[in-house]
Amino acid sequence: MRTRITSLYKLVVILIFLFFENSHLSAQQTLPDGTLATPAYISEILKNLAQEDALKFDTSSVDLSVKLSVAIYLVRDSDGNLNINQSDISPVIDDVNNYFKYIGVSFNVKSITNVDDYHYSYFSIYSRPKELLLKHSTEKTINLYLVDSISKDSVQYYGFTYFPIDTMNNYIFLNKKFFSGNYLSCMIGHFFGLLSTHEKTGGIEFVDESNCSTKGDLICDTYADPDLLNMVDKKCLYFGVFRDPKSIYFIPSVANIMSNSPGKCRCLFTKQQYRRMYFYYKKYRQYLR
């Protein structure tokens, strides 16, 4: 009897170990999004909500047909390696274009430049490399820097960019290991006005959506999100047990581009997310060429 109990105990321990090991392996491949909302930008969205809600918008018949240029800068690491092939770039841009065609915007690569100073490849959100931006940037163009590290307060992030009210900063920084259509689309989503679905700067969104227009990501057709970082397994299943301030369990979407779900799980923007990007492109980003 004792032998059977011991064997059963070992089996349970092994299963628990495998569960957390699988979760850990998934977590190792994921970093958080480094683009966090500011109170000023939250206020801007709230100020514009009525005008945005009144906007007639249909993803099946948009009135835009805009082609925007992207200047790409590949920054060498400390060993002098680029760690990315130029042949990988076109498929990623094609994936991005597939998402943004629903607001009438497409992207083309204007230039690809190798940056030989490895100091620029280890980017700190607190201290932007001014020399890099002076030497390697293009006016009125989206400047995409593919680097080897992005950090803030010793925390590593996969990407960082600026919201549309910051029209002087046409920069997107992306860790080379996360150079894919989904991760880049998330950065461009921020660049065109979207908050992360797990955004809490303006307050926590309730699961019942009763405060969806004033809290969270300030969009009502996205699910309330407790932050999916390390909470989604390899099968794209959410395994968190978080509750909102009303003690209701979160049931987030692992598929939204603007979540911290693993990149392979992300595959969609919602209609209201498209409408916001369309609105903020027209309001703030029409200077881009």
C-alpha cells in the first residue's frame, strides 16, 4: 500500500514539474511590451472619445489608400554580428501589411542600413542614443531600429515606440529576436494610437465592461486583460486565475495583437482598435511619407 502511495506521489510531483517547466519554457521565449501609456496620452484619448465614436468607419470600405515608408536600421552586436538576414525583412512587412490594409495603410521598405557601432544595439528606454538618431534617421518616415536589447530599470522588453501625440519621435525599437509581423504590428499599433489590452495607467477595466470606455485600453470590444505575460501556454491557452476589482475572473483574449500573449498566439485587431488607428493616423500621422 505504501509503495502505491509513494508511486502516486511521485507521479503527481512529475506532472506538477512538467506543467511548470512547460510554462517556464514558454515564458523564456516572451518579453513584455515596453510601450506604456502616459497620463497625458490617456487624457488625449478621453478628450477625443466622442469624436472618435462618431466617426463612420467600416473595415470593408475604408477611404484611405496610403503607402508609408519604413527606414530600417540593423545594428551590429558587440561581436560585430547583425543577427538578422535582410531576406527575412520582406515577409515580415508583408504580414504587417495584411493587418493594416483594413485601415487603408501599407508599408514599404525605403532603405536598409547597417549600423556598425554596437553600443547602439543595447537600448535603454530612459536614455535614448541621441547620436544614433542624429546619424541614422529619416524625416517624416517611420524609423525602425532592430537591436539586441531593450531595457528599462534592468527589465528587458521586446519593443518600444511612441504614441501619436509625440510627432517628433518617429521611432520604433524592436529586439531582433522578436522581429515578426505580430510583434512589429503591435509596435505600429501603439504608433497609431492603441494602448495595450492590459493597460492600467488610467485604471483597471472590469470584466463586465461597465467601465470599458474610461479604463484599461479605453476600447469596448476588447476583453479585459490582467496582463498575459507568462500566463499563456504553448497551446495558446490562458492558465491565469486573476480576478478584477469586482472579484470576477478575467477571461482575456490571447489572440489580440496588443496583448502580452506569445507572438504566435496573436492574430487580430478588433474593429474598434482599427477605428482608433484610423482616427489617430488621420489626426496626427498624416505628415508621414
